Amino acid sequence: MKLLVEFLAGIVAFLAAMAMSQLGIDMNRDSQPMEIKRLPSAADVVDQETPPLASPDC
């Protein structure tokens, strides 16, 4: 009886691992720090890329 329960528990664990792998869940990933990407602020991008609105001749 104990062998049957352990066998069924193994099958359930195997099926759960297969389902999680299909969803892209990795239970054994390394504990690396998260990568933080710093992006320029919107004001800096606007100042560099857009021409001035008023003509210098006015």
C-alpha cells in the first residue's frame, strides 16, 4: 500500500513538473540578482531628438 501511494505521488509530481515546464516555470533557477536597465528620461530624449518649435528667424 505504501508503495502504491509513493508511486502515485511520484506520478503527480512528474505531471506537475511537465505542466510547469510547458508554462516556462523553472523551479531550479540560480539566485542571481535582477538586472536593472536604466533608460533615459523622456525629457532628455525629447530635447535631443526634436527640433525647436519656433523658428530662430522670428
